[in-house]
Amino acid sequence: MRVVTSNLFALLLLGAFAGVFYVWSSLEDRLERHKRGFAVPGAGSFYPKLPVDLSAKTFRTLLAVPAAHRTQLKAHNLSEYPAGSRHDNVNRNQTTPQEGFVKLDRPVEDGIFWSAWLEDLLPVGFTEEYAHAWRDKARAARVVKLEPGCGRTSNQLATFADGSKACVRYGINADQVQGETLTYYLACLLGITNVPPLILSQLNSYNEQWVAVRTRLGGLQWSDHAVVSLTEWVSNLSGVVTPAPLRQESSGLHPELLNKTTAELVDLMQWSDLIIFDYMTANFDRLVSNLFSLQWDARVMERDTNNLLKTPRGDLVFIDNEAGLVHGFRVLNMWEQYHQTVLSSVCVFRKRTAQRVAELHQRRDSRIRLLQLYRDSEPLSAKLGFLSDEHAAVLQDRIDRVYKHILHCKEKYGQL
Ligand SMILES: Nc1ncnc2c1ncn2[C@@H]1O[C@H](COP(=O)(O)OP(=O)(O)OP(=O)(O)O)[C@@H](O)[C@H]1O
Ligand SMILES: [Mg+2]
């Protein structure tokens, strides 16, 4: 009888082990599949780093578990990122899990900068190499179709012979195309990769690029010889609502207020770049115009932000920058208080962006560097022209102001 009982017990034990093993291996299997999924780059230009469903998953799970378990849970989610990334190394080197979790969890380092492990998760956007290749391709491509699909009728959706697309901006005046173009090159100078690549093209009757759509151009009454801009068209974009820390009722994006999920932090990191960028270029046609509209539209912040879109994976795409630099500088008096309010609401920055701002501030060479990059990259730069001396000085001044603001934040939060 004892033999039977102990055999039965052993069988039960074996069954329990098998059950645990089964659950564990299928879990591992799912995790593995999940990891492999990340390694496949998304269609088009956009970065493979941020997992598609991390945000929703992390957020839901966080809601479901007691606070004491949250730190551990976050670290677990992070372990799902592809091997070889920075936090993966941190995990391997840690002595106790708790130390590692604390290290992984901190979204900010050196007081006011997004942590390196978060930087590692940031979408790379339109890289320099990618943008270079797109510009070369777009310059040589023939436009076979022009149709609505990029906003006002002065913008048209162009289809190239290979089926890829671009938004063409005719610009009601030269300021707009210039603003769009120079703002794009300023983003390149700052290392901000959220602006789609851009080229200029002239609508000459002898320009082969436009031959196939000549009749359509006539119908649009776009004048011959006009210089237009073409920016890469990105599929599957959706609208973006301003995140809570950047709304008027919040005290802003500060190092102390970052109790967020990883996906939210990656989002906010891109917003911190956007705010510096829009301040420098005095682009009122995004967050600032929302702030302005609050006077008569109390719910404006609940709606999508102008001229800002997002890929399904969460990278922000800064479109329609034609209000930047030229037009934005002309109407600075009207908008400056709003620009200031938005800039002062942010005290966390990307290290690389802050570094580039510091360089441009110290060398005081923003005009020459922007001009050089523009001339070297754009064959039609001389046709479209560059910033006036006055506006180049305004740009340098705004860079200096951003630099001082970063210093101010460093003084305020540097000890954290
Ligand atoms: N690069 C792009 N990739 C994909 N879609 C784009 C792109 N640029 C513009 N669009 C689409 O066109 C819409 C309008 O774009 P844009 O803001 O450039 O034009 P607009 O004339 O200022 O229009 P609006 O007045 O609606 O802002 C966007 O909301 C988006 O749907
Ligand atoms: Mg627009």
C-alpha cells in the first residue's frame, strides 16, 4: 500500500513538474517570438526599436498590480527588448536584481537628461543615411500623378513612377517653402530625426520630373519656374494629442514628475525635442497655436495637435514646418509669450540635442553651419535663397535662449 501511495505521490509530483514546465516553456516561446518580432524593421524608414504594444500592455499591467510589484514589473518589460542593447548589459552586470531595477527605472540622469537606457529605446526616425538616399531617389524620380491628400490645394500628393509618394508644397509665397526647407535642415543640424526628408524642385517645362503631370499643374495654376518642396509621404500616420504633462493644467515636464510607463517616456522624450525645435524656429503652428486657441476653445488640448503625426509604433513625425524660421520670425511679437510659456514648461532634455544647442551657442555659428549644410545638400538652394542677416541673428538669439533655459533647469534640478 505504501509503495502504491508513494508511487502515486511521485506521479502527482511529476505531473505538477510537467505542468509547470509546459507553462514556462510556452511563456518562453511567446517571449521569444515577441523578441524576434522586434528585430524585423517596420515598413519604410522607421526604426525597429520600440515594441508595438508595449505601451498598452505596460499600462494595463501597471493598473492591475499592487504598487509594491511595479518596479519589478517594469524591469521585466524592459527585458523584452532585443539582446545587446544597453539595459541588457546592465541586467547582466547587476549584482542584485533590486539594484538593477532601480538603475533601469530612473528615466532621468545628471539631473535633467533622459537616461541612456531610454535613449536606446528611442526610434531613430529618418536617419541621415536614409534621408540622403531618399533625396537622391526623389531628385531623379518622375512624378506620374498629382492629387489632393496633403492638406490645402497648394499642397498636393505626388506619386513617383516607382509608386512611392511625396507631399508637394507650392507655397503661397516664397517664405513658406523657405521656412519648410530651412527648418528641415536645422533639424538635421540638431540631430532631430523626426522631420521627413525634403528636396526642392523647379516646375520648369523642361524639367523631366514634371512632364507627365503638366496638364494637372496647369489646372492648379502653379506658375512655371516656381520652386516647390517635396517631402517624403509616410503611410499609416495618425493624430497626436498633447500629453498631459504639457497641457496648460499641468506644471510641466520636469525631472520629478516622471512616474510614467516606458512607452510614455519615449513619447515625452520626442516631445522635449519638438519643444526646443519649435521654440528655435518660432513655429507657432503646432503646440503654440493650441495654447493660443485656448482663449476661445477650452477643449482644444483634447484634440490632435496641428502638424504632428505619429507612426503606429509611436514615433512622432513633425510635418508642415512652413511657419518655421521665416514667417515665424516675422510675426514673433505676436507669438513670443506663447513660445516662452511652452519652452519654460520643459526641463528634461535629450543629451545629444542639448549638446548640439551648446555647440551652436558657444561657437555662434548657426548661420554659417545651416547655410553650408543647405548649400551642400540642396542643388536649388541658390534659387530659393537663405535667411536674411536679420533672421539669422534671430535664430542665433533663440539658440542662446534655449541654451540659457537648459542651464536654468540644470541649476534647478541638477542636484537630483
Ligand atoms: N509627409 C506626410 N506623410 C503623410 N501624410 C502627410 C504628410 N504631410 C502631410 N500629410 C497629410 O496631409 C495632412 C495635411 O498636411 P499639412 O499640415 O502639411 O497641410 P495643411 O495644408 O497645412 O493642412 P492643415 O490645414 O490640415 O494643417 C496631414 O494631416 C496628413 O494627413
Ligand atoms: Mg498644416
